[in-house]
Amino acid sequence: MHTKRCLLLTPYCLLKKFTVFFNITIAHSNQKDIMRKTVFIIIILAVTARLPINAAAETYSLAGRPLNILGYITQSAAFGLGGDSDFDTEKGLQSALLSAFIEVDYEPGPKLKIYAAGLYSIDWIYDLKHNDRSWEKKQFSKSRDNLYKDDHYWQVLKELHVTWTPGNFFFRIGKQIVSWGETDGFRLMDQINPLDQRRGFADVEFETTIIPILLLRIEYYPEIDTGWITDAGFECIINPNADFIPSQPILPGNDAGGIWAPNVMTPTPLPHPFDRLRLGLLRESIDKPGPWDQDGFEVGIRLKAVVMDSVITLNYFNGLDNDYVSRPLPGLPGIERAYNDRLLIHPKLKGYYPDLRFAGVTFSRDLQSLRSSFFGGVAPVVRMEGFYAFDSTFATSRGIYKKLDEIRWAVGIDWKVKIRPLNPRAYFTLSPQFYHRKINNYPSAYDLQTVEDDNYMFSLMIRTSYINGKLVPSLFWLYDRTNDADLLRVQVDYQYSHEWHLRLGTLFLSGSERGRGFQVFENKDQVYFTISFRFG
């Protein structure tokens, strides 16, 4: 029985009618008209954000139990800061991503819960720029098949799972996310779910880039209290490989990776124009397990407990890496002449998804000894995690595969401190992190393609709030010490109301080692703006 109607008529119908009008008329617009329409979109969204609209959740009753429907509609725009002559980027408006998200939550019984979430995204930039001379010549239009809309089933159906909690047990089966790690900006222990990073690095907190997959999750919480061990739990994760979905990386080649395609120069002593070879679309043959293939079967086990006021977990995982390894195939690569006398090279590669097996530990604890009234009286929290991986597979500079053990570990601190001259009412949250990846028995006769023997990264997240939590500025800095490269994101979020949320940010990338780290993205600096309408 329907119990309450959602009053979304004004914004929803406005968006729907405008979208239909936009899609009909855009095909008949010239470049100046496109720019005017783009400015008009932003003005309409900004003005609409100030409307005093009262929205309520859609609440239904099914078999006498509540059924909740929540969601949001988000329109974002990104503006490139690179130069017009840069082949790997588009100056000015370069992305106009529209996303619609909906989630349904139903509890047919006190111990049974059903959850479903869907997401549909479409980047209008491929309509806005369909007649743009620069966009066409730089081959960005050819990436439409990969980036125009997310309509694969695993992209549209984000999560769908059933949870049953009888007694001390927890069972969840379905498409879901399992989070084992605690780091920001990079993942260490979180190796179960793949990532979708095709659209760049703006989401450094992995809010939307984690791909849910079909898993069986079982937890058991025995009633253990020895005085120094409490809240013990046992967790088992089983991936039956119903459909193997790997990570979706940023692809090389403007015709595949779009505005985020890396700018990789291939050094050569040959004369012009062969001295300006750039990496283009890879011609890859990557083997992966088919649905229900036992080669893609994965299992993870975790033991967790509070031990003397410290939260400790012991983790074990045996499965496949979400990222493939590859090596060149014999024969000459393809070469293509591109815009502005540039030549693109298309290497032929063959690869597969190797085994990933590791044992690890996580640790977190309040450091009460560092509590200080001068800084606001809140004790910092230390976070540590690390694992030892057995026989990880690497591709070498000689085009062979090498299996080596490795160690990955990270330590971070979360500390809420008062800096009264900058914010007399709210705390600043400071979260520095240090990361180290060590490859054991690193070969001396040749190099591994993607890593050194020791790899270091440092990150810093700073966040505070003003206007009773409505205005939230934040800064995230990631420094890749091994490749001497930086990623800097400065962002401001404004919660205008329960329904309307605004975001303005900038992203800067740089590096000094050519062809390594963030150097291949240093032309991708951008300013981005997002407006979201939430119902529920």
C-alpha cells in the first residue's frame, strides 16, 4: 500500500524536460551555441539550488513492513586547465557527467533485510563536443563507446544483496562491497572488490569507484570476554566467480581513455616525425576466467577482536589480482598519424590476471597519552595495516614474468585538533599516512615494469567545517616519493539543505620522472563543479 507521495515535481520534471530538449537540439547546434547552452546549464542548476523545495522520501508498505526508496541526481562539470596545443587534454569544458542513483531498503522480517542500489551515468560532453574541431582531431570523440554512458549491467546494478542475522551469525549474499582496509587515496588491504578509475582521480576517497561483485559473506560473533579480548568475530568471504569483473583502469590512447588518457612519450633516436611517438590504444589480448570458472574462485578469512582497547584483525586472501600483467607480443606495433603531426604507437600485448595470495594484519587504537587540552582534548587514532604477499607476478623489462614475494604496509593517524585562529567552533581533522611497498629479491640484471625494489608514498588529508557543518573545505595531497610525483585536490562542499548539495574543487597533478607516476597526467589539471539533488 502506498502511504506517502514524494513531492519532486518541480526539480524532477524540470530536469527531465530539459534533458529531452537538450538531446533534441544539441545535434543542430554550432560551437558557439554549444558554449551558450553549457553556460545556461550551469546557471539553471545554480539558480535551482536556491529554490525552497521540500522533498520527502518515497515510503511504501509491503506486507506490512516498510519499504524505503532513496536516491540522488547529480550533474557535474569539469574544466581543463591545460593548453590548446596539448594533445592529451581538452582546454575548457571537458566533462559534463550526469548521474542518477537510487537505493531500495526493505526488511521483510526483524532479522532479514534486502538492499538494492542502481546507478546510471551519462557524460553529455560527447553531445556537446560532437562537432568541435579540437575534440575530433584529438580523437576524444572515439572514446564515446567507452565513456559516454555506463550501461553495462554491473555498472547499472550497483548492489543487490540479502542479509540474514540469526543469533550471533551474519549472512549476506549478493552483489556487495567488502572493506578490509582503512587507508585514504590508495588501497592496501582492500583487494577483494575491483575499482573503476576510467574517469580519473577526483574521487580519492573511493566513494563511487568501488565495483560491487557477487559474494557470500559469513560472520560469527562468539560471546568471548576474557577481560583483555572482547568483541571477537570470524568472517569468511567467498567469491564463486559468477562473473569475473576486473578493475577498469585509465586506458591509454585518447580514443579509449578520453581526457584521462596518459601522455606517454616513447623515446627514439629516429628523425622527425618518428621522434614524437606517443602511446596510443593498446592492442591487447588478456586472458580472464569465464563465469563460474574455478580459476576465478576466491576466498578470504578475517579474525577480528578488541584486544586491550586496540582493534586488531588478522586477514588472509587467496584469489586473483584485479589488475592484469602483460608483455609485448612479437612483431611490429601499429603506427598511426594523428593530429598536429603526431604519431601514435599501438603495441601488441598479451597478458592475464595472476594469482594474489596474502596474509595481513590491521591495527587501530586511540593514543590517550597524546590527548591535549590545548589541541581540543581529543586523542589521536593510529591506524596500521600491512600484508605479506606470496609469489606476486610482475612483468619485467625483458618481456618475461617473474614471481616474487612482497610486503605492503601503511601507517596513518587521524587527529581532531582545534586551531582557533582558523576555526573557533569546529575541529580540524588531520590524517597523514605513510605507505611502503617492498619487493623481496628484486632482480639486479633487469627492472620490473611497474615498481622499484622499494616504493614509498605519503599522503595528507585535512578537513574542517563551518556554518554548523554546512560548509566543509578539504585538502588531499598524495606524494609519490619513488617517482617524485604529486597529486593535490582542494575541495569545498556546501550542504545548502537536506536536498541540495554543492561541490567545487580543483585537481593538480605533476611529476619530474618522465613517463612515470603522475607525470603522464600533468596536463590534466582541472576545476570541477557538482550539484546534487537528494530525495529521501
